[in-house]
Amino acid sequence: MNKPKLLIARRIYPEVLSKLQEHFDIDYNDSDEVYAKDELIKRLQGKQAAMTTGTDRVDEQVLKACPELKICANIAVGYNNFDVASMTARKVQATNTPDVLTETTADFGFALMMATARRVSESEHYLRKGLWTQWSLDMFTGPDVHASTLGILGMGRIGQAIAKRGAHGFAMRVIYHNRSKLSAPLEQACKAQYVSKEELLKTADHLVLVLPYTPEAHHTIGQAELALMKPTATLTNIARGGIVDDAALAQALRAGTIAAAGLDVFENEPALNPELLSVPNIVLTPHIASASRKTRAAMADLAADNLIAFFTKGQVLTPVNTIQ
Ligand code: GLV
């Protein structure tokens, strides 16, 4: 029997590739180059399956041009690169990689928040430039993390894992805002209290964004929201570019509206708003929150398992949509 045809749109780990080779006839992009839309469409012709990452946009144009496509397995928990409504309408199964990255991503969110509060990048740049000639009592002082108020916007799995780190490890008071309030046992496990978005912005000493990107979430944090925050507060974004208005943030950091920001995700990444690069009180990382070797391998493996299960069992492990 002919194997289904699979496009792997980005370089993956050899062990995951070998596993997929047993089940699929593979067209493999053995590089880190993102296919342009035309190339993606060309490569997907006649293919039933695709393995994608968050930068491969699967939209109505792609779906319409590739009618044989039955499943797209994203190597990411976020799937804003998918037009899920079009995929569902065209009966294309979408999958993502939740759970396997939760703790690793929470570690990074917490690390970025701490680095932001304690001015790790800013002081390292100062040191590397040879500007450190003497120690002073007030040198690179910043807000404390322990026993401060941690605000979390988006209280899914990763938000909860960050809350637990803050509440149990750092004696932080944890407040959160989310589309829905957590159940009482979950709130208790996270020692977290539900508040309005306004109260979250006004009260948090350290605000961490972990909400999914949807068109409604575009610029959830803009000039008006930043203006509500404390001038001593920090903002950390490990969710998605576009949730923060990067231009407004750069301006707020320059003006001292908030103290500092840590960003792992950006509008139009990997291109960055140049204003962000010249602001000193910011920590910038290239979308690496889930990047432990073990977790990235687990993400690729789960995406592969979704593809294999779809063709061998007729159902996937971590669906994003329901196909009738
Ligand atoms: C990374 O950003 C992911 O969504 O997994």
C-alpha cells in the first residue's frame, strides 16, 4: 500500500525523522529556512500531511490550493499560524503540542521575569562595554521578585505553572486574569486570586503574559494598559508577538511609565521594531521559551505521533479542531 505523502516544512531531529519515514513518503526541508507562501503551496501539492512550525502560515489560500491535505501537525502549542476555521471547514485536522512544554516554558517565563526585574541584560551590557570601574550601593538596583505581587494574564497550563513557581518558591502573592476563572482547587494549587484585567494591571509588580494570540488579543497591552501599570512594574511577554504593541512599549520604557520589560516574542518576528533595540531597560530573547533540548525533541515527537495516529488509528492525540 502506498504511504501517505508528508511535507516536513522545517529541519527536525533525526530520530523523529526516522520514525516518520516508516509511515510516510516524505518531502523534507532539511534546513531552517521558512518556505515562502508560493513554495509552501508548491511543495504541498498532492500531499496528505504537513508538519509545520509556528512560522508556516496555513491559511485559506494554502488550503484551497492544496485540496488533498488532510492534516497539519504544528510543532508548537500556539497555532495562530493556522486558519483553524478554514481548516475545519475543509476537513483538515489541526494538531498542536501542549503539555510537553509546560514546565520548560514556565521555567523560562520565570527566568525572563527575574532577569527583567534584576536588570541582568542591562548590567551585563554595561560590564561588557567596560563601563564598570567601581561598585556603588545603588548600582543597577531594581525591584524585588520574592514577596512581590505576580500578575498573570492568561491562566492556562503555562500560566498555572508560573503561578506555582511564584507562590510556592518565591512567596509571591499571585493574581491573575483569564477568560474564565479557575476552579477553586486549581486556584488553591496555584495560590492564585482572580482579579479584573484593570486590577491586574494596576496591582501587579511583575506582569507575565501567557495568553494565546487571537485577533481579539491583538494589542491587549498598548499605551492605555501600560499607563495603568505601576512605574516600578515589569512586563514579561512569552506568549506571542502582537499581544503587546511593541512601539507603545518602547515609548513607555523610555518615558518610565513602567520599569522594565522582558520579551521573548515580537510583532513581525524575527524582524524587531528597532525602537526596542535601543531601549536599555529591556531583556530580549529570540522566541526560545520552550527551548530545552528535551522539550523541543518531545514537541517534534508529539507532532510526529499525531501524524502517525491520524493515519493508523483515525484519531490524533492533541487535536486543535474537530473534524466530522
Ligand atoms: C511556541 O511559541 C509555541 O507555541 O509552542
